[in-house]
Amino acid sequence: MSKVSVAQRNLAGMPPKYIHEGLVELFRCRPELAAGFLHEVFGLPLPDFQQTRTEACDFTDIGPKEFRGDMAFSLTNGSGTPVAGIAVEVQLRRDGTRQWSWPVYVVTLRARLKCPVFLLVVAPDVGVAEWAARPIDLGHPGMTLCPLVLGPNQVPAVTDPAEAVAVPERAVLSAIAHAAGPQAREVLSALLAGLVKTEDERAKMYYDIVHKALSESAQHHLEELMTTGYEYQSDFARKYVDEGRASEAARMVLTVLDARGISVSDEIRTRVLRCADVDQLETWVRRAVLVDTADELFD
């Protein structure tokens, strides 16, 4: 039986564009990531290369929308000549148009780089991963494209903090894939170790991607590790736990007012949602139970 990931149960409720772009950014920030997975997960004997270079991902000269991929990379030798290419696609939903566009990506990138090319599909949902892995028959005898799909069952679990520090992007994918499994504590602890050592803006993005992909119980587990684990008592950890609590308290203020039938202006709603002071928000929650108008929250 296939392992059911946290992502499979929660992707339906997440903002698809944000998650899609976030996962693409993992590979943009770490160009060698795709080649590493091709070798480690799929056992492909990649040619010797010195560098990984980002390539244009418009796969036709005129660039219609349906032929614009997510990411493309070339592996180059010491003289800068491409020796292999990789088209990386992040797929959150089943999409029948991919059987037509993915072969275009592979063939066009191959013609552009003049070297072998691989298609790597990243699919955080188990069902989507199984769908994406179906062979695509091109019609011509012997021409069938078999996408290489990195689904939850294929993502290696990162449990070593040192590995997460070295390549936090692997830890992000690991946490999304394995946070509901028996190694949950280990993969989340490794993730936090990697984020604490990552530049703040990138760490923020990675944390948000993972947090949005987790179930409510896994989110609490992650937050608990951030607040109780000594090694995670960084400004980053405290900031994001506080932000999560403030956001929850702000929603509670508005929920209570709504349940009581009290009208809330856009100005008041914005003020509540922008408040980052958890103590103040908790005071407003208590007042929301008693006030007759939203303005009385601030008296």
C-alpha cells in the first residue's frame, strides 16, 4: 500500500500558486538539487560535470503559455559545454495537458543544449505522483516518455541536522513528505536545524512552505519543537512562533465578533489582522465576547 503523505491530505486547502512557486524556488536556489535526486533516487549515471547552470524554460520560439516550463538546468563540463539537461516540473494537481507539453520540454531542451535531457516531476501528493509517472506514448514506434517523478514515497528522509544545514532544500521536501510518518520528529528537527542556519528571508519562505503543507497536528508539533528545543531558540524560531500565535488570536477576535453578529469595518479588520502583540489580541478576544460594537474593542 502506498504511503499517504501529509501533503496528500492538505494540498487541496493550500494556495496552489504560492506552494507551486515556493517549490520551484527550492530548485532555483539550489540548482544542483535536481541532479542529486536523479542520481540518488533514480540511479541515473549522469555524465561528469563541473557546474549546474539555469536555462531558459520557454520551450518554443514564440513562447505560448502552455509551453513554458517551471525550471530548466544544464550540467556543464569544465569548458562550459552542456553534457546533460534537466527540465524540472512541479505538479500539484492532475492536468491532462501535461501529456502534450512535457514531451515538448524534453525535445526542445535537448535540441537547444545538444545533449541528453531528463524530465524530473516533483509531486508532493501521492495520487498526483502516481498519475504523473504514467508513460506518455508519443505514437512513433519506440518513442515513449517516462517521467521521473519525485513523489512522497521517493523523497529521501533527511534526519541528520548536518545534512539539513548543508542543503536545507532537501530538508524542506523531506518534511513535507515525511512529517506524518514514524520519523516525524527527526525530519522536523533536522528541518529546523537547517532553517536556523539559513539566511532569514530564505528561511522564512522555506518555513512557510512546510507549515502550509502540514496537518494541524503536525503544525503544532513543529511549533512545539521550535519553542522547547534549546538548539532552536533563535530569533527566527521565536519570530515565527509568535507570528503564528498572533495570527491565530486575530482570527479568533474576528470569529467571535462574527458569531455574535457584530459588524466589522474594513479598517477594524485590518487593524486586528496586522496586530502582532499576542497579549493585546488576547485582551481583544475577551472584549469581543462582551462588546456591543467592534469599536468598543479599543476602549
